[in-house]
Amino acid sequence: MAKVLVVTSGKGGVGKTTSSAALGAALAHGGEKVVVIDFDVGLRNLDLVMGAERRVVFDLINVVQGDAKLNQALIRDKRLENLSLLPASQTRDKDALTEEGVERVLNELREKFDWIICDSPAGIERGATMAMRHADVAVVVTNPEVSSVRDSDRIIGLLDSKTEKAEKGERIEKHLLLTRYDPVRAERGEMLKVDDVLEILSIPLIGIIPESEEVLRASNVGSPVTLNNPASAPGRAYFDAVRRLKGETVELTIPTDRKGLFGKLFGRRAA
Amino acid sequence: MNLLSFFNRRTSAPVARERLQILLAHERGIVGGKPDLVAQLREEILAVVRRHVMVEQDNVQVKMNRDSDISTLEIEIEIPAPAAVSA
């Protein structure tokens, strides 16, 4: 049965779009049929991060309002045929997202895909609430930084009250994805540790994505980091997170980028 | 990591720059003189076709590719045969 997964955070710039693209591509790489939807109406970026920005024809608002059919708006990834993107509108207003319209689109997508990943905009307004509204699973993206943890706490509260599942008295499955983590600084006491964040937010951890040059490199070229460099530290961390999402028990490690002599000599100048 | 991917890695920032330049030129309307000319052409072409034949939305596939030198707009319309129309 199809699962609707929202990638959310409250705070901007913590890695929702990067994570949506990376998780989507990793799931699709494992054979699942995946669509990633950009809910950031007016400020779309998922198309750019996934390298499809030149091919956008129709968008989510067109489909919600009935101006285009779903299959006209879906953009199939050029690298993975079972990965699709539904872009947000760049010119329309986010109020054009109606609850009924979004629900209809999601129900139609449920019949075609195994995973529907909703890339939420920052904030707690309409785009964000629409993205989480019909979710079965939530991935809360958090940086080990005070404002991000606070905003995540706020979002967890909304997930437990404003989603369809919560209103029906059911529990929405919530997972914490800790991104931009630097184990060396955390060890030095300069950054919140994994356990600090877990203790404060008290939702289960789905993965730790280490701070890495590979993330910027992947977005530069428009390729999810799990496709652009699956063997990189963030690539492996996202693949592990996906295995946990699918219910596997995977030992929790923080992958590191091991640099060869070449990398050590030139790595800092790359990217 | 092999040697080729090592050298490829170094080119990521110029790729980012070029992608942004192309995208923003289209969004700002520098290409074609108005914002998203290709999208406007798509709407007008479809409107003209609909004036002559009834076309189901399902039977229209549109592909666009916005590039720096040339953009392409590909519209595939399935027009029902006259027999099917009169039947």
C-alpha cells in the first residue's frame, strides 16, 4: 500500500529539499515507485535540486485546479525511471492549494506509486500544513542547532494535532533526521550531540546525515546526493535511513568521507 | 572513486552557475522577451487546436526543454479520426 511521507522541519535551510530528493532517489534505486512533490508554491526548488528545472511544463497547482492531468504534470527522472517529480508552481499563490484538491491528487498518486514524498516548505503556514495534512509518515529534518530544534518541536506538535491521522485519533509515525551533523565538533562540546537532540525531541531517529561537501556538489549538478555519489558519507547515511524507513533494523553509525591521498591533497579545493 | 570522477567533481560550481543562468534568463523573461515564453506558446497553440477539434486533455502530451541557445516545445496531440467523431 502506498505511503505518504512528509519531509518537514519548520525552520528553513535545514535540508528538507535535499533530503526529499535524496530519500526519494534512494527508495527508487531500491525498486520502489516514488514521486516527490514540491509543496513550496512560489519558491520551488526541488526541480532544481533534482536537475529537472528545464523540463517543467505543468505543476501541482495546475493539477489541483484541474487545468492539467496528473500524468501531464509528472516529470520522470532521466536517471531512474521509477522516480517522478511533481513541481510546485512558481507564479501562483499558495492559497491555490485547496485541501480537497490536494487530497484528490494524493489519492490519484496512491494508485500509481509506492511512496509519495511531500517536500514541505519552511514555516507553519498553508503550504506546510497542506504538505503534512494527509501524511502517514513524517520525517522531521533537524540541524543540531538551537533554533532548528525548537522549530522541530513546534512541527512535531502540529503533526500530532493538525494532520488527518491525528484528528482521527490515530498516531502519525514520526522520525527524526539529523542533518549537517559534525561528530568532531559534537565531541568537542561545540555542537549539540545526537543524544541531546533525541532527549529534547523524543521521537525515534531515522538517520544522521554528516556535514559534507558532497551535498553542495550534488545540488550544483542537479542530482540527489544518493545518485550523484551513493558511496559518499551522506549518500550512505541516506541509504541507511531508507532501510530504516522500510522497517529494517540497521545499526546506527555516522558515515564519514574517507579521503584517499588525492582527496587529502586536493579535497579542500574541490566543490 | 576513480580518476574520472575525481576530475568531474571539480566542475560542479561552473555547472551550477550555468544552470542558474539559463533558468533565471527564462524566469526573468530575457529569453523571448517575456516571462516563460514557451509556456505561453503552449497555451496559445492548444487553444487554437481546441478551436478546431475536441481534444481530451488525456490525449495531449507536452514536453519542454529550456536551454541557453534553443528551447524546444514538443506537443503531441491525438486527434480522433472523423469516424470516431461522428460515431
